[in-house]
Amino acid sequence: MFYQILTFTVRRMNIFEPSHPNFLEQLDLSKYALLPNTAGAKTAEEAVRHAKLAKASGLCDMIKVEVIGCDKTLLPDPVETLKATETLLEEGFTVLPYTSDDVVLAGRLEEMGAHAVMPGASPIGSGQGIINPLNLRFIIEQTRVPVIVDAGIGSPSDASQAMELGADGVLLNTAVSGAKDPVKMALVMKKAIEAGRLGYEAGRISKKAYAAASSPMEGMSQK
């Protein structure tokens, strides 16, 4: 089953100002689950404040924790991410932290009680795709909560690869919004994700060092 989830930055919405436009009013919210995020936060304190704003506005108590530690690479700050996750879990939030592809960090977040982990495939908005499939596979294999690949996806093949590795989902923004035809790209991304998941469930053949005949040898005529 595939779910439609919308994520958006709390700090960029004037949720308490009626005169300002609210994009949520233009959507049929019965079709989507909402996932407010703390993008723009650089400390755990900021992230917690953004999460509480979302909850106070009546949106939901599910939050994507995003605490950026490097302005150039936009990679997450592992220490502040752990702090924010711990605090929000204690406050009763459903927490989905955005992380790097650090296997140990993903494990710590799960042990802390995070409801999912969201490792980046590559830097946010870079479109580089999955630059470290080995680490991503380790995270997926060793994590019991859902793993949602977040950031760096550039093409349908990237999204399909993430799902073939066993990811539970893919979060997309720039790959769709920055495409020449965003609507068409959104459609093909959906199909790629579905194909990748089915490919994972079907189970690929193992790789071999040498050729292996694809036709059976039994029953062949003998000279």
C-alpha cells in the first residue's frame, strides 16, 4: 500500500495570521497525511520550538526533525538531531528524524524511540542520487522502524534503487519541483517507486563472477 504524505516547513508558514495565504486550504486534506518539518533549524531548541508551533496550530503531532549543521553541504547536525529527537519523544510527538547515512546514528535514533529514520541519499537538492548504497543497505537491514530515503534523489532510477535496497519510502521535492515537467516527473517517480518495491519483494538473482547459462542443460540432444 502506498501513502500520500505532504511535508512542509513550519517556519515558512504564517499559520497564525489569517490574512496570509495558507496552501493547506487549497488541498483536500482527506487524501493526505501531513508531516510538518523543522527545516531551517540549526539547534535542537529551534527544532523543538518549530514542532510545538505545528502542534499548537492543530496540524498534527507527527514531525520530521531536521537540524542542519553545515551551511555549505546542508548535512544534518547529529548531536543536535539526537537532542531534538529525545526532547520531542518525551513531549509525546511522533518523530521522524532526517539524518546522514551514518549507520550508528540511525541505530541510536531507533534505540531512543524514533518512529522512523530518514537517511539522505546525498546532499539536499543535489540530485546526485544514492552515493553510498552500502551504508544505506546496512541501515535498512539493521533497522526495525521504517526507513525513508530523504534528500539527493535526482531521477526515477534513483528512487527505484532506494526501494530495491529495501527502503520503506522515498521523500521527494527538488527532483520533481525542479524538473522540466514536474507533473510528468511526479507520475514517473511514483511508478519507479512502485517498480522498485516490487523488485525488492520479488528478490533479485545473486551476482556471479562468471557467466551462467540461462537455459537448462537437461534434455539437450547429444552428438
